[in-house]
Amino acid sequence: MSIIALLTDFGTRDWFVGSMKGVILGINPAVSVVDITHAVSQGNIRASALALMASYRCFPKKTIFTVVVDPGVGSSRRAIVADTGFYCFVAPDNGVLSFVLREQNKPVVYAIENDTYFRKSVSTTFHGRDIFAPVAAYLSTGISPVTVGPEVKKWITISWPELLIAENDVTGVVIYIDHFGNAFTNITSESIKHLLKPTCYIPGEPTKELPIVHFYEEVPDGEACALINSAGYLEIAVNNGNAAEQYALAIESTVRIHCR
């Protein structure tokens, strides 16, 4: 049995996700369809790329990931299939696969051009239903990615924010804010292991100093802390609170780890 994992910004109020699942099951009734999330912010390619990167390794090999965060739907932007040998990714060519493909060894990417695998009538506003869902479904039946269209050597990528690593400190930025208000940064445990007794600082007036802990309840309710989260990145959190609101954190807010 194959697995198709869906990640979109469609939400669950409307019929969009259900329509995609209906198309998939109409082509392959035996496939298992799993939701990663449909609640990434509208058109947010970077957040979608991060959500995919944080979750895809939890799935069995040969899972087909179908990502439809597609502000360019109906335009000249390409649709692509990326085959890593372990997983397959079906998505618009807009950078949403950037962070998973940077972790792969020589992924092979194909432009989706063979309309044999599309729905008979393709809407200019709903490629999730009419192109991405059926292509993923046919892939789940065993067709080779080669059949969807020609191989391409270049695809759109968005950059991963670089860390500034010095002898006594590491400076990074907020890259994602989850629904609890926890702010994920691009700082990893590996990047700060050379620091002795590190402390987290959020620049501002005044600068905010946070302890680095192992779990949320190491600080009292309403108090802030920093910790390495389940995705492997340092996050800013408030125990039973919302760190993004409390500290006015946003994407690209600066965070610094410094030796005491």
C-alpha cells in the first residue's frame, strides 16, 4: 500500500482538501492519504518548506508528498516531481521543496507536462485537484516519475538563513512560529555545542535574557525559555504562554546565544 501525504494552505473549512482526496482515491482506492497540515499561512512558501522539512522523515520510504502552497497557480510557473530514491515530492516549482531537496543526494526533478495524468478539465485556480492530486495518485499506482515529463536540471530555491558563528556566540533568526506562539530559529544544537554555559538573548530595549532548558516546565508558568525542540532547532517559548506575542517576535527576528 502506498502513502500520499498532503500539505496545503487550504484550511479545512472548504471542500478543497476533500476534493483532492476524492480525486486521489478515484484513481487508487488502495492508497493511504495522510494530512501533514492544511493550516500553514496563506501563500507562505517558506513556512511550508519548513513544515515539510520538519515532518517528511517521519514517514515510511516511498511516501509521495504532495505540497500545494501555490500563489502562482494558473501562471507560467512549472509543476514538478522530485524523486530522491527514497521519497517522491509533487509540488509547484516555487521554492516549497527547497529545504528537503538541499538534504538529498542528487535528487532527480521532472517538469509535469504529460496531461495524460491530469483531470480532463483543468481549472486555472485549482491545480491541487486537477494536476497535483492525480499525478500523485498515478505515481502511487507505480508509474515512473520519468513519464510525467522531461527532467530539469534547475528549479527554484529559497535560501536558508545563514548563522553567524563566533568563538563566544552564535547569532540566528526566527524562521517559523507555530500555533502555540513558539518561535523556531535556525540555530541547531550542533551550532552551539562549542559554547560553555550558553544563554539566549533577544535583542531589544532592554535586551531579554532567557535560560536554555530541556523542557518547558523547567521555568514557571508565564516565564520564557529557550530549548532545542523536536525538529532539532532552538526555539523561544513561554511556559503556558505565547512567546511570539509576549516578545513581539516575527520571522527574521534576531536571536543570539552567548557564553556567560
